[in-house]
Amino acid sequence: MTRVLYDLCGIDEGLRFSPYCWRVRYALAHKGLEAETRPWYFTEKQALAFAEHDKVPVLVDGDEVVTDSYEILRYLDRTYPEAPVLGEGLAEARGRFFKHYAERAIAPAMMRTIVMDLLNAIHPDDRAYFRETREKRFGRTLEEFHSPAKGLAQLDAALEPLRGQLKTSDFLDGRAPAGADYLVFGNFMWARCVSSADLVSNADPVYGWIERMLDQHDGLGRKALRITDIEGAYR
């Protein structure tokens, strides 16, 4: 049985930058589960018609088709209960908080900082779609929305809860990483893959956590292709 993860890619098939897909990739590695990662582009909606969904990640596990990164993590815990990612009850509720925290506090700040780098990293065939949908969401052009100074200030404030936790623990989930770490770190992988922007200083507790997360699961994050690795792609 081949397990397949549909994974967003950019100007190079190996450039995988979706924060939601990174959550799932880390969760799979956490459980020791292998999966073929199949490249997908923003405009390839028809390729996901079988899932009755139009966004990635989509996980195909035998006869099971699961959409939405958080639901995939829950599915993995139900189906492969060893080495829980989210856990159950109070633990799962805590994980849900980190999902919302990552999406509503961290992601907007990062987006404002790196959006033009992100546009450059997206496959040329997808850029018009990305611009149209995001400008509609933001209510302004990408150029008007882009403000690294404001984005970094917003991100600095948003990271305060992480700093509090990471001053006393190596990971958000304690001595070892799990769901809370993966839900938040997906956003840092997103930024790392498409941009060279320095989001936190190396004196920040968050920086040390990022470095530890990059080394997890045999360097899963550290080995990932970045836009800066693609000759002529980064400007």
C-alpha cells in the first residue's frame, strides 16, 4: 500500500513550502510513517477532485482520503495510535489552540514580511491566481500589503507566548516535539523555504527552538530545498 501526500510545490518541484503540508510531513515522520509526496500546484484543482477538495494537504492512505492538516493529524493518531501527535481530550484541545494561534497570529505577520518573496517562489503559472485570491483577501495589492518592518514588529509581539514556554522547555510539547510544535513550526518552514528573511534574532529562545526543530527526524526541515538553493530564482 502506497501512502500519498499531495504537497504544494513552487518554481521547482522540490520546493515544498506549504505550512499545512509541513505539519503533516513532521507528523508522519514523528510516527515513522512513509509517504510519497506528490507535487501539486495552486491551479491544479482538478487533480484533487477525487477528494472533493481544492487545497492541500490531501492524504491518501489506502482507501482513506483525508483533507485539512489538522484533521490529518487527528486521523493519524486514530489510525496509528503509537507515538501520539495530538493525543486525546485535554491534549487535543491544547493542540487546537496552537493551530489557531499559528494561523491567526503568526501566519499574518509572516505573510506581511515575506509575501513578495513568496510570490517569486510560486510557479509562474500560479502567480496570477495567487495574486488575485490574496489581493481579494487583503483588500489591497500585494505591493501595498507588503511591509517587512510592520510584519516583523507584529511577529515579534506574536511570539511572546512561545518565548515564555521555551525559556523553561526545549519544545512546546515539553522534552520532545509533538503536535503543538508541528502546528507552529509549519509556518517557520513556509518562511524558510521561500525567503532568506531573518525573522528572529539568534539570541531569541525561539531561534534555538527553530534550530532544534530543523534537526528533528533526521534533519527533515534542514534538508528541505530552499528558494536560495535554486540558481537564479532568488532576487
